[in-house]
Amino acid sequence: MRVTRSTAFLGLVLFLAALGVLAGLDATRRSLGAEARFTANRALARWFIFTDPCLFTDARYTRHPSLADRHSPFQDYPLALEHFPSGSLIPPPEHLAAAPRGDAPPNPGSGRR
Amino acid sequence: MTAGSHRHLRIIAYVVGSLRRRWRKNVAVVLVYGFVIFTLASVVFLTQSLRREAVAALQGEPEIMVQQLRAGRHGLTSIGDVAALTRIVGVREALPRLWAYHTDPASGETLLLRADADSPPGDREVSAGAELLRRRGLAVGGVLRLQGQTGEPLDLTVSGVAETATPLESAALLRVSRAAFRALTGMPDGQATDLALRVRNRRELPTIAEKISQAMPSARPIIRDELVRTYASVFNWRSGVIIAALLVPILAFILFAWDKAAGLSPDERREIGILKAIGWETSDVILLKVYEAVAVSLAAFVLGTLLAVAALALPQPLTVLPALLGWSTLYPPFRPAVALGAYQVTTLFFLAVFPYLVATVIPAWRAATTDPDLVMRA
């Protein structure tokens, strides 16, 4: 039988699709196997009272964003610009993002009470 | 007028006509290509402006700053440490500094409190950056309410506009007396935020930093020149990340422009064939296409660059700015002073004009070197 180009192409597509399915099966097997490790990690996190997973290790405020504050990124010198690489990958968490607060004390000198 | 320049003028006159004949295609290419240039130029210009801003802010800082670390965090420094530091050879003077960040109770933004030794305001007074006063709607004589360390409100009278060197300082600086500073931050007497060291010879900075680490193992010496280098690389890194994120749309637009520009339409082919048949040289046709490409890409470059410069002055900054600033968005909003470097503009220029030139001239050259009869029939 003569192999035409379209047959070869179809064969390649089928081969790649089979590889994709195999990769999916392998991932399922591995994640099922890792369940024991996850359980141990969960217990450890509870015991240490961990706040959030550490995704970056370079800056303190991006390491545990839930524990970050409005001041720690700028401690090098007055009005330092934040300069860790992870700073642009994780923005400040919502509870820190600067936004006007309704319960702010009125500014007595501004005439805007 | 020489024959050479006469030839160029005639070709340019023909180019104007030809651009006008295909104005729809040319306008589309200029718009799309101009948008690509605008995106790249915005990132490049903002990066340059921020780098300039960071370096300008550091100009006023001392050569070395010494901070204490407590449990891995920034801790307060004892004023008594000054004596140990001034004993190090090469250190001209060491000054304790009082500065801290303060969360603006009205906006939740991070402000800077500074208590300097020279001409401080009175204990119930504050002098603030012009932009900060403007945003709070305050004038000299007005009252600024801040929150003390224990939560009680502290009213300070605005005694003047503080002198500031950068837009960020203008938006975030509050100068107070030492007593007011301690009331606002709870910093005990005898302690300071950090120590500022003035050094005689800049070449000795690494040696002095090493001696500081030996004399005070818990201290962290910060060398100003190293910070300048850090800022240069971090902003380059961030602009690279942004351009990488924008790469897919940019590439799509480039492909669109390339396709419009590079693929000679049958009309254009026929035109080249006719020009050759009526006696144009191959060099004339190539010159014609070069002029066309330069006109279109230059228009796109000027449009994109001008739009990027105009966007720097918009009241609402582009989304690129927060991405470049990272966590510095916790400060009050500020616009870095516009800084356009010749290097950046030149790079953009070559990025805009050169690929376009190659994309259009090569197909035209191939068409021009083929037999006119074949080209016209194709």
C-alpha cells in the first residue's frame, strides 16, 4: 500500500493524540498517588497554622501576601520604589490596595466634612 | 538642479500619487503598525521614566544606609551605634535618621513621615508635599488629621509646602517635628529608623560595608550605588515581562501589517511590470518602493511615538504603569517625570522602519527583476 501524505498526516495526528491521552492518564495516576503526601502536608499546615502557600521566596511581602503590610516593601530608604521581581507578578492583596474608606475621619481643615 | 536629484523628485511625486491611489491599505497599515509602536513605546518610555525617577530619588540619599535586622525584619537602630560607625576609617559622618511610613487614614495610601534635624516644623505643625496638599484639598494654615500610634487623632496645622525633588515625594511627603514623629509612630527616645553614612571615597564603599557588617553583625549596610544598579535591572526585567505578556497581540498585529505590506497585490505587480515596460530601471522601481516603505513606516513610527508621549500626560495612567510599579502602587498615585532617551527613541525607530523596509522592498525587487511580460501576465 502506498502511503500518501494525507495518511502520514493522519497517522501523526493519531500518534500525538494517543500521547496526549497517555499523558493525561499518567497525571491522574500521579495525583492519586500524591494524595497521601497532600494529607500529610495539610496536617503540617494546620499544626504550624500556615496562612498561605509560599509561591515566591524573594520578598517577604510576596512570600505570604496575607501577612503583608503597606510599609514593608519600601524599607530600604525613604520612598523606596519596590524592586523585587515577584512584586510585579503578585499585586498587593485586595485588603491593602489603597482605596478611599467610608469610615475615614473627616479632615477638619479641608472643609469636606 | 542635477539630473540625479531631478530623478528623485520625480519618483517622490509618483510615490505620493501611488500612496494616494491605495490610501485604504496604507491608512490601515499605518494605524495597525502605529498601534504596535505605541504599545512598545509606552512600555519603553515608562520604564525609562521610572528608572530616572528612582535614580533621582536616590541622589539625595547618603552613600551607605545602615539598618538593623531583628528576627529577619527591619528593626530600630540605637542612636548610640553612631560612635561605633564613625570609628571606621573612611566614614566622614554618621547621622541617625527618623523616617517611617504612615497609612493615610483618609485614603489608605502609604505616606512618608520624616523628622529632619534642620528647620523642623513646630510640634503641632506639618509641612507636606505640594501634590499631597492638593489632593487633600488643603492649603497652608489648614489642619491635617492623622492617627497617632495609640489610635487617637492628631491634628497638625499645615505650616508650609515641603521642598521636594521628585513627583513621588510631592505626593507622599509629610515633614514633622521629632516630638510629633514619636507621637505618630511610637518610636522610643534614643532610637532611630536607620543611620546615614557619608563616606570620603566612593571606591571604599564595599570595604566600609564589610567593616560595618563585622562591627555590627546584626546590621544591614545598604549601598546607594548598588540600589541604582538594582533599579536598572528590575525595571528592565519588568518591562521585559510586560512585553512578553503583550507578545501575542503584538505579533498578531505585526503579522497583519506584514501581510498587508509584503504581499504584492496583482495590481501592484502589474504596475511594476508596466513601469519596467515603459523604461523604468530596476533601481528606479526599488527606489520607488523604498520611498513608499519609508513614508508609511515613518508615519507609523511618528504616530505611535507621539501617542505614547501623549499617553504619559493623560490623567489616567496606562495599565502598564501599575505593572511596572508593582507594590509601589500602595503609595499615592504619582506620575514619574517624562524621560525620553535618545537611545530608546533610536531603537524604536529602527524597530519600526527597518523590518518594514525589508518586507516591502524584497518582493518588489523580485517582481522588478522578472521579465515585465511575465509580471504583467501573472
